Amino acid sequence: MIDVQGWPWLPDKCPPDKYFIDYMKEKEISPSKTILHVGTGLHHRVGIDCCAMGHKVIGMTVSREEVISRVFRVDTSDYQVIYANINNFDRHMLPDLDIITLFHYGEMESDFGAVDPETLYYLRHQLTDEGYMFFYNRSAAWDRAKPAVEYMAEKGWLNYQETYEELEVYRKS
């Protein structure tokens, strides 16, 4: 196994991926959902576990090491990882999505740009009519991301569904 730098599996320190996997199992989300998971981690747990549940997952990361580690950790064509920044990615290149995870949206702002409701608005257009967006309310950038999410809800573009553990679950409206 190759040793590369990046985000290892540390659910006790950074639990949103674990919460999301638990949510998918507990809610018994029917198979065949298409998921965009932003921030794969070297562990690729969301991709591995959700594909095992019958879903297709697109991982997006700004870590070259995470792109490379996918080759060593995952052996399914239902999980693909792309190297891209969600803030300036052409959403037209994405398929229709059932679920988008944005657990760390707005983090590393100096590198990747400020939180912008327009990014969420455009991503919302990739969601199917029953699509979901997930956010992590203990993210280092939640204080910046939360107003953008609330703006989307105030405009009627997203509907708050629930808080699951420390995940904020919204649905396309």
C-alpha cells in the first residue's frame, strides 16, 4: 500500500462521513442513488460504503493524494473521484444528483474561495426533484456556510428536513 498525505479515517475527530453512512443505513435510502461527495478523504469511506449499499458516488477533492489513493482503496466503477474545486467547477459536467454532501463547504477559504450562495444555487439545479444536500454543523466554516444555506431556505430553494447527529439535512424545493 502506498503511503500518501491527506485526510485519514478519523471519525472521532471528523465524524461527518460516519454520520452520513449511518444516516444512509438507518433511513434505508433505496439503492441506485447518485451521490456527489465533496471531500473524499484518503479513506474514501463514503464512496466504499455507499457503493456497497448499491449507490453510485462521485467523489470530488482538491487533494491529488486523495485522487491517487482511490486507486489503491476502491475497486468498483460505481465510485469515481475527480480533482476539482466545487466553487469553480462547471456543474454542467455533473449528472443529475440525488444527494450532495458539502460537509466542509467554505473551509480553506483563502485557497478555494469564499462561501457563495450562488454555488449552492447552481448545485441545487443538479439535484433531482427529491434531492438532498447535507452540511456539517461543526465544520470549521459553518459560521460562514450557514448564512448561505439559510438564504437558500429563505428563498424557498432548499427546505430544512432535520438535524441528524451533527449533519444538517436539506431537501430541494
